[in-house]
Amino acid sequence: MRTAQHYDDAMAALPADDVLVAQLRAGDEDTFALVLDRWSGGMLRVARSFVSTDASAAEVVQETWLAVIEGIDRFEGRSALRTWVYRILTNTARRRGTREHKVVPMSSIDDTGPTVDPSRFRPPGEPDSGHWWEFPPAWPSPEQGALTAEVRECLSDALAELPARQRLVVVLRDIEDYPYDEVCELLGITAANQRVLLHRARAFLRGKLEGLYFREVDGRE
């Protein structure tokens, strides 16, 4: 049975990998519950990038944890434990996504082209060529909390519109706070690829938020 102390512990820093692995191998239920609580939310978001429904993503996470329990004795420590778990997750999610006809081969996704509509900038020959025709609206300050729910909904919808690998990179880097080298390892991409994907994803999300703020500004005028 989990106690209030267990949930307090879940917010603290996790033990070092060697301690976690030893405890998981020993079948320590509290340690497993701690890792489950800490990582499952992020795993669900990553899995959802590959599959068609929230329910399917939840099944992927469940399958992943079962595979972790069954395979922890084979963990060799060549990568971080979390990276190993997420690699199982992404492989499981890819297989399910393929069955659901949702996964698109990464090599087939077009990441070329400008990240911002060129028509928003002054063309060659114009005064101040390359500068904005009109500056984006000022973003609300953190104190302006009235838009919080709308912003979350906007970001959630925008994430769903991103190409699969852009969405994965921005989720892993900006939501799950993964370091770039672990993201490269998980997704099998180069550092240069990751920079491009992350830049394009962030630009797209910023554009969606900018549109929201434009509407808010217009509505106040």
C-alpha cells in the first residue's frame, strides 16, 4: 500500500542508476512504484506520438514496464537506465504504430523549407530587407494567468499537428527535459538533425501561440 511518504519520496531525486537497478533486480516494490510514478507520464506522451489513441499509448506503457521487469537482469549499464527504458518504449510504440498504420518512416518526412513564412519579412530591394513587415505581438507575462488553459489547449493541438519526429524531439527535449545526446541515441539521429527538428518544432509551436495572442490582442482593441 502506498503512503503519503511514498508520494513525497516520488518528488525527490531518484537514486543513482546502480542503486535503482540493484533494487529493481531484488524485486523492491517501493522502488518500482517510485520509478513508475516518475517516468510513466513522460512515457505516455512519447508513446502517444507513435500510436492512434490514448488507450493504445497506455497499453504501450504497460507493455514497456512488463518488459522492463522481465529484462532488468539483462541491463548492462551501457546507457542510462531511463534511456534503456525509453528505448524499449519507442521500439514497442513503433511496432504498435506500424500495425495501426500511424508510423511514417522517418526518412520520408520532409523537413526542408523555411520555418517562418518568408512573406512576413521585407523582400530584397525594400528598405530594411529581411526585417519583419510587422512585429509579432507582445507575449503575455507570467502574471497574466487568464490564458493558461487556452494556451495549454493550443499547445496540445499544435503538438498533434507536428510531423512525428519533430513532435518526438520537442516532447523529449522541452517537456521531458532529455539531454540532446540521449535524444540522438533514442531516435537514431545526428546532433545536426536534432537541432533542425527542434528548431522547426519550436518555430511551429511559437507560430500557433502567436496566432492565439494576435486574436487576444485584437479582441481587446
